[in-house]
Amino acid sequence: MSFHSQVIYQIYPKSFYSASGGSTGDIRGIIEKVPYVASLGVDWVWFNPFFASPQRDNGYDISDYYAINPDLGTMADVEEMITAFNAEGINVMFDMVLNHVSTEHEWFKRALAGEREYWDYFYIRPAQISEDGSQLPPTNWESKFGGNAWVRFGDYTDEQGTPLYYLALYDRTQADVNWHHEPARRALFDVVNFWYDKGVRGFRFDVINVIGKDTVLRDAPAGVIDKTLYTDTPVVHTFIQDLNRSSFGPREGTVTVGEMSSTSIENCVGYSHPAQEQLDMVFSFHHLKVDYDQGQKWSKVPFRFAELKNILNDWALGMQAGGGWNALFWNNHDQPRALNRFGDPQRYRTESATMLASVIHLLRGTPYVYMGEEIGMIDPVYEGIEDYVDVEAHNAYDMLLQQGVSADRAFEIVASKARDNSRTPMQWTSDPDVGFGTSKPWLAPAVASDAHTGAGISVADEERPGSILSYYRRLIALRKEYEIIAKGSYESFALDHERVFGYERVLGEQRLLVLNNFFGEENTISVPKAYALSKVLISNYEDADEQLAAGVALTATADEFELQLKPYQSLALLIG
Ligand code: NOJ
């Protein structure tokens, strides 16, 4: 079975389940939950990094790619976990963070200790001397987590006595690795091969489209954050081809996905077109910026539906035209819960969660489910900034205060966008400790009951017909049963509709129309007459067959009939 018909489940290990009763989830906890993951019908499980790390960026700051973070388990535990998933027919996908290493990594420590050959593993550059003689960092690039992207490299200076800096596009303890330096590149390829030999078949490459900085680094125009200086450069494609050929490419049974920051359709076609020998698919993020105010993440405005729909449509069409392949997702460990952003967790939690699921699972691409999404988990309601753990949330809060934003508003903004929103413990039960295995988790759980219905938000509560969980299981199974979902082409539908996102999938004589009402009131949409005799493949309302019959009987003209979609209704109609 190819990845076109497969579904990937993402586990944030620190927050999945604690078998040891410590403050974090652990590998043995994951092993205990293998049967649950298998019950979803997914084919792959992607784990956020659980390698040795000082945890400045929750494991994306790796100090040893070959060692397991002792808080989470041992190498033997990881091997057992791989075997346990494989026994259920599930493959594992590891997170390869190859753009940067922790400053606690041996390479950086040796560089800092003065071993010159390790200086080449990083971007080490002298300060710029401005006209008035003052010193500036080597370029004006912004770190993704705030502030300038350069950090003073010990006390070192160049021959002229100018201070040296190292590049850190993320946290200051995540030093960017110089991929131009062949020994560094080869050492990273060895990491992938080591894990392949342990039975890992999937690889998710973290921010892989920023690995190709130029050899001469240039300033962005004053006052501008110009990511193109280090993003999607031509050499990124060359480096990924080298990665492919030197690691997973010649090996059997692999699936790869690249995380692409601030990218374009054109580049993503290149990254994922099979003939390019780069990756199988790509994550892009434009659809998750439609609730940014003027491009600023740290803002709080309602999402712009027309923009969301156009982006999803453009990417579906563009990737198809170029022969590329999308990874499809609403949630991950870096995003607040989509249910809070694009749904209505207060009044229509089940309806909006299932509608959002349909949008992704019936599209052209490979769907990803982030733990907790399948049970309709929502963002936590914390009291103050101290409840957040993530370095990015704290940096953003400080930045907003410095910009003169009031403390209340700054908190409100951070609460709406913080990455911790999705990192709260997985809710196995609706008890106060959410059945996480410990009463003192590293991050406080989100609310475990539905504010409107009072029903629990947990796996235990969702094990019933008509639940969000049952709906996800059905969607995952449909992709395997119906080739049109896995392989059909994508066509736009009613692009101008202001409330409904629709699209069609086409395979030979078959057509599948997917209609999604993104709002909490009824909305009407005209449907071609050909669908009058269609079959309801799936809907998140029970009486969809009657609804279809009523629409046809009441409103049919020669070419079309009208369907009245209920709040957050999703309806998929199949002909042929
Ligand atoms: C993207 C990861 O998803 C995120 O969690 C991390 O902070 C950055 N890459 C840096 O590794």
C-alpha cells in the first residue's frame, strides 16, 4: 500500500501517557497505548524527538542523535516500541532535526573548546562593523523565536580582533549546522541510516528547507524580515537529493516528509515530485496563517474563511498540476488546536471537529492526525503566563509588552497562539488528571469536559457511536476502501461560496463531492443534478440521506438542486 492511501498519527511523547508516573509521558507509556493507536486504523506513527536533549526547545535541541532522553526511556524501550507497533502492522516515523544541533552537542562543544575543524560544522562569522565603528551581528536576520539570529561564539575573535558569532535561527542554544561542509552532512546522513537499521522506516525532516544558507550571508533590507535569504534556496534541493541518495533513497519501504517553513508551491513540487528524488511529501503552513493579523503570528483576529479556502484550493491544484504531494493537517505540536481556531468548541464541538476532519481526510494528499484531535481536544484555559512552558510563548509575551501592548491583551494573544495549546497531556479519561498516569504533569491538562454538553473530552468518553473518534476511524478506513480518495484528481467547486468549502475528486467515471459548512448556521449550496442519485459516503449528521432526498425533491431545476447544510455539516456524495 502506498502512502497515498495511508494515514499518519502524530504522538508528542512527552504528553502521551506516563507509565512511570513521573512528570512526563514516556516510551513505555506509548507501548501500553499501542492497541489504542492500532484501533484507529492508521499506518504510521510519527514521534516528536525523544533523543538526548537539554529541552530548551522540547527535544528539537538534540545533544545526541544516538541516545534517548532518559526521562522518556532507554534504547531498549525504543526498540521494543518499534517492534510493538510493527506487530500491529504500523510503521514508525522519527523526527530528524538536521538543520541544527543543541549547543550541548559534541560538535558544538568541541568547536567552543577551540577545535578548529569543528568550526566548519557551523556558521561562524565576524560581527559587522558599521560606519560609526560600532559592532553589529554578522547579519540582521531575525531568529524565529524572536531577536537577532546570531549569538556570540564564546570569547573568540577573528584575526582582526572582531568578535565571532554563530548562527541560531531558532533558540540561541540551537546552532545551525553548515550543510556545505561535507563531513557534517555525511554525519547527519549516518543518523538517518542508524535509525533505519533499527527498524525505523519513516522520517520527518524538521525545517528542512532552511538547510541551504548561502556561503556569503547578506543582510535583509533594513526593517524587513527577509526569510528568502536562507529559505528554499536552490542548494536546498541539491542537499535533499544528497540526503535521499545517501540514506533512505536506496533503502526499502521508506516514507519521508519535509517540514517546509515559509515556502512556495513551486518549491514544494520540487521537493515532492518523485522524479526529483527528494522527499515523498511536504508540510506547508500558509493555511494556518489565516488568523494572523497582517502576517503577524502574535495577534488575535478571527480567521479569514475566503483566504483559507483559496489557499487549500491553490495548494491542491498547484501540487497536482506539478506532480507533487501534500501532507494534510490541521494540528501539530506547534499549533493551537484547529478546533479553537476554525471551529466552535463551545456550541458545536463534535460537528466542527468532524467537519474539519472531513476537509483534510478526503483531500488529495496524506492526512496526519495529531494526538487528541481525534477526540476533539481543545486549548487549555490557563490563568497566567507562568502556566506556559514553551520558550517561544515567553519570548512573545515579553516582546508584546515591550511593544506597549497591555499585559491582559498580551496574555490573551499568547493564549490564542501558544504552541503549548496542543502539547497538553492526552486525555484518556475525563478525571481531573485526565488518566495521563501522573497527577503532576509537566504541563497542566486542558479542560476535560465539553462546556456546552458537559460530556467528557477523553478517549473513554469517545468510545461510542456518533463520536468524533468513531468519525475519524471511519474516515481513515474510507481512504483505504475508496481509491478515489487516495488517487482521484482534485477539482475546485463553488469557489465563490462565502460559507462552504467544497471540492470534487474524480477517478474514471466516479465523482466525489465534498461539501463543508464552516459556520454555525445553516447554509445553502447548489449541487449539480448528477448528484441527485448519489450515495452519501459520509456525513457528520445522521439524517443526510433524507436531507439529500428532500433537497432533490424540493428544489431541483434542470441542472441543479439545492442542499441546506446544517451548522458545521460535512457531506460527501459519491457517484459511480
Ligand atoms: C519545527 C518544529 O516543529 C518546532 O517544534 C521546532 O521548534 C522548530 N522546528 C525548530 O526545530
